Amino acid sequence: MMRNVSCPVRRGADGKGPGHRNLASRLPYNLIAQLKGGVKALAMPVNDLVSNWAYMVMASLAWSLKAWSALVLPEGGRWAEKYRAEKRSLLRMEFSTFCVALIQVPCQIVRSGRRLIYRLLSYSPWQEPLLAGAAAWRTRSQC
């Protein structure tokens, strides 16, 4: 669950209306809020220090998977502007939304001959970036 941590609002030049909010000062607060709520990286389930460290490392790796999956998406081609917008929104996406959109996808796995067939059982607007990321990962891993 993402909590919006507010920072002090700067006033405009006249001193009356709200000015712009400093985004750089909010970023650490949003990151900590997402690590607490979405990934549960700061929740320590075990009483042993080494086990808690391992749990926190696994949670931060899950967070890194979200960023990596956005960075591996292609940007070129005919729909470059659309791809860049998808990439940007995937980078800014909360972790819980990322899990629902790209990780918890209903899929049927069929083994036929010497290959595996993944059948996506429902439509999602994130289906195209998921398949583009899988194709980019496949071409990079065969190098």
C-alpha cells in the first residue's frame, strides 16, 4: 500500500498561492513508503539478524526486478513514443500494482513435444510490454 508522504508546500512568488513542490525531496519518502508497504522489505519476520538481512535482500531484489523489467523494454521502432510512455509508467509504477499487472498473470503452461507453450488466459493492458520484455530478455540471453 502506497502512502503519500507529504512535504511542506512552497508558496509562490506572491506568498499566497501554492508554488511547486520539490520532487527531489519527496523521492526518499516515497521510496521508503513503497519499501515498507509494497515490498515489505522493512518488515522483519524472523528474530535472527542474518535471516532478517536475507529477507531484506530478497525484497530489494524483487524491487530491482521491477526497475530492470522496465529498463529492458525496447524503445525504438514505429511506436517509439508509445514504448517510451509505457517504459516511463512502468518505472513509476508502485510495486503492488506491478505484481498484479505483470507477475500475477493467469497463464496455462503446456508441454508439447520439446517446447513449452505459455497461454495467457486473460487480457491486460500490460500484456504487450510483458511480451516485449520477454522477447528482449530472450534475445539478450542467447548472446
